[in-house]
Amino acid sequence: MAKSDVAAVAACLRYYGGWADKIEGKVIDTDPEYFTYTKQEPIGVCGQIIPWNFPLLMWSWKIGPAVATGNTVVIKTAEQTPLSALVAATLVKEAGFPPGVINVISGFGKIAGAAIASHMDVDKVAFTGSTLVGRQIMKAAAGSNLKKVTLELGGKSPNIVFNDADIENAISWVNFGIFFNHGQCCCAGSRIYVQDGIYDKFVERFKARALANKVGDPFHHETFQGPQVSQLQYDRIMGYIDEGKKAGATVVTGGGRHGDKGYFIQPTIFSDVTEDMKIMQEEIFGPVCSIAKFSTEEEIIKIGNGSNYGLASAVHTQNLNTALRVSNALKAGTVWVNCYNMIHHQVPFGGYKESGIGRELGEAALSNYTQTKSVRIRLGDALFG
């Protein structure tokens, strides 16, 4: 995965490099006596706080649009994964960037992150992480200089499979949607809903697919799922698994530790779940999903939207009309159809509801780092004769 991340980082930076000389304002035709135009200006110093789950990729998502629009950045790495951004900073220096344009600091969120969010000389803060911390960032920004805020936060994304879906294709993408990166994705498809006509068949085949996932050393080519990032995360995820069992959910597969060393967790699937269970409502951030059945399109739209989050979702169907109707009805920043986790640097990514504010990637991300200035010039010989 690290190799694909490096390729994605290069593509992202190349894309935003192409925008650097294309940030344009507009001439507005108002009335004959005035020449009116707008221009996009950089915000200034941008504090950027990135997570540990994709430390290099998130670095590129943050600095790309910020630097392309003329800002300087102070980027704080996650305390669990400081090295990727620090190594990347050496490449920034080697590339000839002036000192002070891209700055990398390491430290704990409660110290270094809090300082960025509340510093009076930081004009904008961009944060990727949990909704809980996102609220703290907003509070600190409001309590300091009312700095601009962009937040890419948590999710509890529905992955919806209709009766007419290509079942093998759907299983492959559902498996990838939850177990990719060991489930440590903000957009992980952790709520899986399968229409009642294929539910039993889907559960059995999905179970077999999950059991076939190779769990082990992430440096081995055949490994699909590696360890969780830390003891803290391991304990947190196992706590959710225990909570699911106590609440009466059925463990289809997994539900325990993998092996006797490291922070490895078995790919875990719960069934017989209800919408009020914690495992259906709260972000687990691990290789744990819940699967439930639905009957009608109207029902699944209501259930799919029944979360405080709205980061991503997916629809699996061979009926284009169904795909479009459900995609339009789901309250999520991204809807994938017959796939999952297919993020591209040209396509905006971000959430509805408690999943964030603003968008990463694409042209949309540029607006996070610019402010519009309007200029009106009164014309006439008396003034400019």
C-alpha cells in the first residue's frame, strides 16, 4: 500500500502544481460607470493537522492546494507517524522551496495541535481526524482570531447492496470497503445493508471472503490486513467488539485477536444487529462491520441517512435508475456506485453533517485557501483625466 500511496502523492502534487497559475478572478459587468473585478488572494499562514492512518497522502492533500494558492503552511504530523512528513520535508528543501513556505512540526495534539488551532498568527486551520477533536479545533479557532476552518472528520458509511447487484463484484468491494488499511479509514463502509432477496447468500460468501483475507506482516506482499496502529487503538476496537457481543449481535466471523503477538484483529462481521447498537452508530476505525437486511428502496434511504455522519456511502446495483435515485437521496459527500474507496485527486472529498466542513481534493479544495477581494473602479475623466 505504501507504494500506491507514494504514486498518489506524486499525482496529487502534480495536479495542484498545474493550478498554481490558474487561480483567477472575474470581471463583472455591472454598469457603464464602473470597472469591477474580483481576485482570489491567499489567506496567509495555514496550520494543517494530519492523521496517522495515511500520513504521507494526507500531507499531500493538505499542502497541495495551500501552496498552489500562495499560502505558507505549518503542518503538524500525528504523534504516531511523524517520519513520513519529515522525510517529505527534506524533498521540499531539495526541490528549492524558499525557507518558511512549508514547515513541519511534530508533537502531541493537545500541545502542538492546540497551539496551531489557537495561535493568533495562524490565519486558517485544516484538520483531518475525529469529530470529537474537530469540535475542539472549531472552538479554539473561534476563541482566538476566528480563523478559517476546514474539517475532514469521521464517518459511519452505509454500503448498500440491492438484489440485482453483481454479487461477486459487490462482495469484493464491500470487503475492500471495510478491511482496507485494517479498517482505519474515515470513510470505511462499516454499515453493510443487503436486500432481503440475496441476504443469506451474500452473508455466506462475504464470510468466506473475509476469512480468506491474509492477516499478518504488512511488509509481505500477500498480506491484505496488517496490525492496528497502537495498543490504544487495539483496545478500543476490541472494546467495541465486546460491546457488540453483549448487545446481542451475532459474530458471523472473527470477533477476536489474530495470533498471539502484535495488534492484529480478526476481520470481524456482525449480523442480527439493530440500529441503536453502538457498533451501528459509532465510528470504530478498525476491521469491524455490521450487516443487516432491508426490503425496499425507501426503507434503505431512511436507514442509510440515519446517522450523525455523512462522509461516504455506496450503492451496488445493475439498474442505473436505482443507482441515481438512491445516490441523489443519500446525505453523504461521496457516493460510490458498484465500487468503494475510489478516491481521486481531481474529485472533491468531504462530508455532510458531522463528517466535516469544506472539501479536500479537486478544484473545490482551492477555495479553502483563498479569499475573494472585490474591486470597483469608478470611471470618468474627472477622476482619471
